Amino acid sequence: MSVLSPFRPALLLAVIAAGVPVAFGADAEPAPANPATTTTSASNGMSDRLFLAFAQDAALVKSQWWEGQIEYFDGSKGVPTDAWILRGVVAFRPVKSLEVGGSFGIGNTNASGNRPDGTGATDLEAYGKWVFVDGAPNTDFAVGLLFTIPTGDDTVGLGFNSFASQAFGSVSYRLENVAVIGGHVGLCLNGDGEYQGQDLNGKASFELGFSALFPLANQVSLVGEIQSQTARFDNDNPSPNNLIGAESATQILGGINWRAFGRGMLRGAVAFGLTEGAPDFSVLMSYAYTF
């Protein structure tokens, strides 16, 4: 996979994103004039959210979050397929301090060599978290659980056919109207799995992430994230399959949230893999409707 090839899908995603305002602009509401109300406290419901750590973020939606995403990623030795994925993300706030949600999608993969590829479902993820708003001055805390249900088609490279559960804790600190700094830690228990005919022996893994969100203008915020998870499976398969799921996955991401409409937001991000367990490159565009 060449260095330049991932950027051709990125240009296509940019064209798709450019058409979204036309589709939704007819009944759009004016954007809020003051961004401080979206970043001051989790109790108000934050319209700005993270990408990699959406579930673990110490933040709450105002009431509901509905998001449609399109993502392309370029594979690596630990994830040996390229893929396009259409994904839906939802989040609800049934009570004041509780948020529940999840994601699910379908994808199409392209594999090199003799590996199988094709179209199938992705894994289903579901989470719940309790947010302690203003647990300390300008600081919110959260604890929660994230479950991965193996609905993904591991035959075409869209999952590891492994049930996983993660317990996590997170924190976010508000620097006036300058930035929101956050981080999370997680312990994940991974069941045995399978990937394109290769058996995988699950083990416990650890996750660590850091984030920063910068409101730049009335409707625009920048997002930066770095996240790392240790290997989910033992490295006991013969080469060349010994790296699949058995390498740490570390990514660095830069993204943008544009509150183009009163209740709608355009979101986009580019991420780079720093280790073999993460895709070499990925790009994501989405539209989120939140209220």
C-alpha cells in the first residue's frame, strides 16, 4: 500500500462532506452565537465530542446524539485489509448523569495477496457511563463499561469474532474558554477469537488516551487525540499471521467539529497509526444531529 494511495479516498470524502450542508441546509436553524455554552460543563450537555474516545469521554450529550459516519482506513500488518465503513453512532441521556449509546456499521474490505475480502457487518459496540459533573473545580469525571459484541464478519476482515468488555475511567478539565483537556484509562478483557481462519487467544489489554478540544470560533472547534491499547491477543500464530491482533494499537488524530446548523454538526478527522496494531492511515467524515 503506497503512501499516496490513502489520500485519494480522503479527497472523495471531502467531496461528500461538501454536499452535506446542501442536503441539510433547507431546514437548518441558526448556529448558537456563543461557543462557551457548549464547552463550559458536562451538565449542560456538550455538543463537541471526541472521535477515538467518544464512549469514554467525560462528557454528556444534552439529550440525544444521532450520527452517520463514513470512514476509510488503510491497513497494516496487524490489520491486513483496507476498508470503507458506513457507521451509525447513537447516544442517549436517560437521567441527569447517565449516558448510554453504541455504534454499528457495514463495511467493504480490500485485501492484498490471497486474503479474502468483501462486504459485511462490523462489530456492535455498546456502552454506559456515569459522569460526575464538577467533581472538582472545572473538572468532570466518568466511569463506565464498553462492550464489543462480535457481529463483525471476520472472514472479510471486519472483526476478530471476539467478545470484549472494557471498564474505564476518565477525566476532563476546562481551561476557561481556551480548551478542554481530557484523558482516560481502561482495562479490557478479550475473549478468544478468529480472523480469516486464524484462531486468536484473547488476553487482557490496557488502554490509555489523552485529548484536547479547542474552541476556535462561534461554530468551530479543533480536536486532538492520542490513544494506545496493548495487544488484545497472544502472538502465537505462525508468520505472517503472528501480528494480527497481537500488536499494540496506537493512533494520533486531528479532527474538527463544525456546528454548521442549530442542532446539526459536521465532523471530520484524520488519524495515523504509530504501531502495527492500528491502521496506517484513516479518514472519517460525519454528520451528527444532537439535541
